[in-house]
Amino acid sequence: MLAKCIHDPRRSSSITHQTTALLTQRIFQIACGYEDGNDSNSLRKDPALKMALSLLPESDHDLASQPIFSRLENMITHQDLYRIAKCFVDHFLASFTEPPEVIVLDFDDTDDVVHGNQQLALFNGYHQETCYQPLHVYEGFSGKLTTTILRLGRRPGGKEIVSYVTRIVARIRQQWRDTRIVYRGNSQYSVPKVFTYLEQQTDCYSVTGLTSNNVLLKHVEITINHVQQQATGFKRYHALITRNRAGASLA
């Protein structure tokens, strides 16, 4: 599915390593802890890796080298990346035998540290690293990957976040019209534009964090005190039950 998303301009008569084989080799190398493209130079003759790609360990040709992967990664366009992100969503939808009653779309980003002069890699003040900051969306109940998006090394703004949410929800709705969708994220994903969009949709909800401040704490002070009192009462009740059970056991 991923290979079909990538436009390959290479001359077919001169190709030794098909796109599917290149993706498989690169992904397997990363899964084994070899995340650097340079590692392929020492692994291209590895018998186990060759067998994983359905090649004979000695008689078949060697696997791809680092320059081939550099060309592959530089030939992928923005359009290819967009198709890949959609491909992940389609794969997620196809993993269910029937439409679920509810799904939770967990939005979060990670730092992908770089060690060279890669394009769009920026210094991130929060992580104190020069990195990309890819966005990942997982389903909260099953843990399945919904989609992932390679991004430049800074936090996404409201306009960017809502563009992802609208596309993902629209694609899900094409296949699952009655499934309840819950959007979930930390405080940086508490975006008014997203809330406005979800309110206009059917059976779409949100649960997000908010960065605390004095104004917010003043508004929720009564609720916090009520919850704290309930927690204190529960602890006392639990301690009483524990003592009674201990006394009954001794008797």
C-alpha cells in the first residue's frame, strides 16, 4: 500500500530494487535498531535480512545500499507524503471487521532528532534539540495507528491542526457514518477552531487538556474542592472497610 503511494520516476528497465523491497528493507532495519541509512551498507549482505525480503542469502543479489536510500528519500514529494498519510487511515479502517460504536483519536507529536542539515529540521525550544516534530494519531481503545504525518520541527498551530482533524474525520465518516468520534489531546491541541468544527459534526466530541492558570483555576475552584472532598470521603470509607474486614478475619 505504501509503495503505491510513491511516484517512482526511475526507468523500469534499470531498476534492481523495487520500491516495495526498498521500503521493506528500510523498515526492517529500523525495527532491528539500525535507524541510520548508512547502516544499509553493512547490512546489504546480511543473510537473515535478505531472507526476510524473500531472497536467497548467498546466490541472490545484495540488498540496497545507502546511496539508493538517499535517492529514495529525496525523490518522495509532498504529494507522496499526503497519499501515505491517507494510506495509513485506510489501513486503519480496513483493520475493523465491523464499524465500532466509538473511537478515540489521540493526537500527539514526538521529537525526531536529526544530526545533519536536513530540510525543514528546526531547533525546538521545548525539546532543546534540532529535530522534526511528526504528528501521530492513535486510536485510544485499540492502540492502532490511525495516521502519522512528517512535519517540520515546531509545534503545529491551530490552522494546521484543524486541517488534519477535518480530513481524518471526513475520511472516517465516508466509511463509518454512525460511529461516535472523540478527539483527544493535550493542551496544545485545545484549539477553538477544532472545537467549532466538531460541534458542527454529528456524534463528534472532544476531551483535551488545558494549561492551568490563575483565571482558569478560579473558574473551576468549586469543582476541584468537590472532587477533593469526594476523594477524602472515599479514602475514609476504604480504611473503615479494611479495618472491619481485618477484624472479621481475626474473629
